[in-house]
Amino acid sequence: MAQITIVGDGPGGLSAALFLARSDNEVKVYGTDATVMHFAFLNNYLGIDAISGTDFQTVAKNQVMDSGATLLEQEVESVTIDSGAITVVTDTEAHSPDFLVLSEGKAMPIAQSLGIQVLTGDDEMVPVDQNGRTSIPNVYVIGRSARPTRSQAIISAGDGAAAALDILSTIEGREVQDWDSPPKA
């Protein structure tokens, strides 16, 4: 079982948490519920007719908690990496996860504090591969930080899923997919 810390409780972070927790990993999600989803109305999210961003967040958080992830309503004060060991510090604890997923949105204070190269242009962004991997081993950046001009909930959720599947594949040492067969009648 791996320990994974996710910073950010919007669609990207929650999606990553769902996939990772369903695979019996220890998943902690830190957030303050300050996501821009509270200003959104979703009527273009596959499988959902229409829902307010706030209602979507409530449903998503419940689903993630039901999958076994721990949601902590607090900020991460700092993250350091020393000789490959990640340390996450909040006002109440410090711990060292195996993987870190940053879904910080547009500001990206932790990504910047880690010295991850931030590309500038019209919008700053963190360069990542197709799975959200950064230049730092076991550190992922997803959602609006990686795609500032594509800040759709469904895209961020997809980024979270891609990062989670990449982490699961790393843990297993083989390509992992997450799908279930319908129950047999």
C-alpha cells in the first residue's frame, strides 16, 4: 500500500483520490473548499444533465470518502523534497508520502516552492507529461496548474484520473487500468 497526498479538493484532486483510494492506498486530500467550482454550473459534464458546482463538489467528496480516502479541510503549509523523500507539513502534522499530487489551481504556491519550472506566457503553467508527471520523481501537477486555459471540470477530472493510473502503474510495476464488470445476474 502506498501513501499518497493530494493538495487540492477540486475535480482533479478528487478524481485522483477516487482512483487511488479504490486501489487500497492510503490517500489524504488536503483542501479548504475554496475551489472555483463554487462559481460554476455544469451542463457539459458527461453523464450529468446539469448540476451546480457546489452540489457537484458535495457529491464528489462523498464518493471519494466512501472509497476510503481521507479529506482534510486544512492547508498544506509547505512541501520539501530531500534526497527524494517528500515531506508535507500542515499546521497539525508532518508526513512523508510516497507520491504527491498537486491540484492547486492557478496560484501554484507549492509547485513554485519546489522549484518546478513554471512556464510563463499569457498564463503561468507547470510543464508536465500526459499523465501529469513533473520533472521531480513521484510529484504530479494536474488540472488548472497544468492547463490554465482549459479549466473545465471534466478536463481536470481526467487529468486526475490519468495521474492516478500512472501512480497505480508505478506501484504495480505494470500498466494498470481501472474498470469493473457489471454484476452477473
